[in-house]
Amino acid sequence: MHFYITGITFYNFPYTFGYLLSRGLYAMFREEGDGFVPKYEEFLRLAGSDTAENVVRRTIGRELEAPEFWREAIESLEEPLKRLEALLPRVLPSKTP
């Protein structure tokens, strides 16, 4: 519910932005492995000291204004979505009479 409430964009945008940013960073960690950890720690240390765009650029080396970052973040949701779709038939009652 916090991610999408029509008509209240000022409220849900930070949740959506933060969630997708975390998914993008997690995708980078999965790709780079332990070598990503120092970058992430520096990102956390500097968070709040500048704009998100500048902190990510300085610490992670990516451009938040580039569509590729956000595309990768959204694509990182494909596997969890597949697992959810496989699980749903087992946990939801059948709607057939």
C-alpha cells in the first residue's frame, strides 16, 4: 500500500524511489560480490550529505539519471515475482466451484 496510492504522489514517491534504489544496489552486489561492499559502506556513510544522484555517482559510480540503472533495478524483481507466482496457487484457495 505504501508504494502506490493514487493521488498522493508526494507520499509514495520516496518509498518507491528508495525501494528501487535498494534493488539496483542489491543487483550490483549480486554481480560484483564482496568487492561491492566497500562502495556500499561509503554510500551509507555519505547518504544524506548530498543529493542521491551525487552520492551514488561518487560512491557507486553509477548515474541515477540513466535509464539503465532503473531498468536493472526493475528487472531484479523478475525472479522474486516468478517465485511468488509459483507459490500463489498453493496458498490461495481455488476459485472454481
